[in-house]
Amino acid sequence: MRSPFRRADLVRLPAEELRSAERRLFLRQSLSLGALTLLTGCDGGDAGSVQSALRTVSRWNDRVQAWLFDPNKLAPEYPEASITRPFPFNAYYSENEVVRIDASDYALQLGGRIRERKPWTLPELYALPQASQITRHCCVEGWSAIGKWSGVVFRRFLERVGADLSARYVGFKCLDDYYTSIDMATALHPQTLLTFRFADQILPPKYGFPMKLRIPTKLGFKNPKHIAEIYVTNMYPGGYWEDQGYNWFSGL
């Protein structure tokens, strides 16, 4: 993920949050190949065995994070004066490659374990009850920034469309070919928003127009932009970065 901002321009992670992030990433960053070999009994020269060991450790880390997750604990919220200006652009491509979407042609698609699968236009989405939050976006690269986001409480949207709230996963496909997925407990967290506005303005393209999922309890790459489809499933959906070795749960 590339960003045109210098780290000095951004809000630093508070010491307590940084220590927490370091603990969460310990297994991925600190376990040496030798340690993994000892844990699994695999031959360090066998690439297949090493990859299998890494996947095993990552899955174990995901289970621990899910067990520790408190669905009722709220992420900190901040006053307007704390907002990072300008808020950084960040993606796996450059800002001049941001996808441009015609609002009049857009319709959100729904799939999987959802009862009412009719597409939703932007006017229909904008007409739903809205909530706002000023929360910290924490990037896996080590920087953070505070922004104001407004949209529909995601739990309320899932209830509205008849989603199976007992299912394990909610997946997202995006118009920039990104994709990711989250656990249902995070989807139902009261601060998880399907956002349409940033800083009280229609979401700019670089921040995810026409909509971005804002999850202040997850690392930034778990907050998909330019969402085209939402689906509910019991089959593990993976994700763009997760399929390349990032921890799937990636909670704060």
C-alpha cells in the first residue's frame, strides 16, 4: 500500500496503541524461520512446509484475536479539532489510478445468505438513517490519521435486508478489484458504518466513492472502498492482502 504522505505529516499511533499493535503483529513479524521450523518440525529448506507453517500460525493468530475481540467495546472517538488535515490517501495503487464511478449507473449488489437481494441505488442508500463518527484509521504500515465518516450503521443495514446474522462472514467486492471479508461480530459492532460521506461531504473518489466500510476496530486494509457487492456466507472468503499472507482478523 503506497501513500504520498510523509510519516511526519500524519498522526502518530499513541504509545499504548502502538504497543498493542506490536503485540498483535508479533507472530507475523518476529517468529524466525528457525522458530517456525521448531514449532512445526518442517524442513527449513522445504518452501511448501514453510508456507504451510506460516498459514498455521496465521490461522492460530486469527482465532486468538477473534477470541479476544469484545463486540461491545467502543473504539475512541475524537473532537473535530483532532481531525487530520489533509487526510491521507492510501491504497495498493497511486492516487491518479483511483477508479471513477458514475453515480447514476451505480447499484449496490447483495448476495449469499441475504433474504432481500434487490440492488440498492445511491438515492435509496442516502435516504436511510445516518450516523457519524470521528475515529482513528490505523494503517498496518505504522501510521494513523483521524477522520470524520458518516453513513448507515452496518448492523441496521444487514437487518434491513434480512441478512443471516448467525453466519460467519461478510464479504466485499469492490469496483477497483479489491476484495476483503470480516467476521460477523465485527460487522455487527455498533461503530461499523457503511459510509457515504467524509468530513460532511459526499465521499470523494480517493476515499472510496460511492461507499466505504468504516471499521475503527480493524486495521485500515480491512476497510474496503468503492464497494460494489456485499455478501454473507459461512465459507471463508479471504481477501486481497489476506490471500498474500496478512492476518485475516487484523483487529486493533
